[in-house]
Amino acid sequence: MAAEKIHCLYCNSLNELSHKHCDHCGMAMPKSHPHSAAYRQKRFKWAVVAIAIFCVFMMLYLPR
């Protein structure tokens, strides 16, 4: 399986997620990159929870 590749936030070149520094510009790669699958999945879970809570609140709050 190929390693996940992400773009550098500074020079936009492709790097492997496991790299600590960009191969092109040498800048440090962030620990939590906004384009990584783990970051997107974590954000998606919180969005689903927030929407579910909002829907339950609206069902109880709105008159029938």
C-alpha cells in the first residue's frame, strides 16, 4: 500500500505524511495536516455529532 501523500503548506509540493520536513523547501511539516485522512475523519465525526444534537434540539423545541 502506498503511503499517503500530502501537500506542504508552504511550497505546495507533495510529501509523504510520515516526513518531518518538506523534501522541497525544508520547512517542518505540521503534526495534524488539514488534508490528512485522520484529520478529515475526526472533523467529520464532530460535525455529525453537532448536527444530530441540533436536530434533536429542534425536534423538542419546535411546536408540533
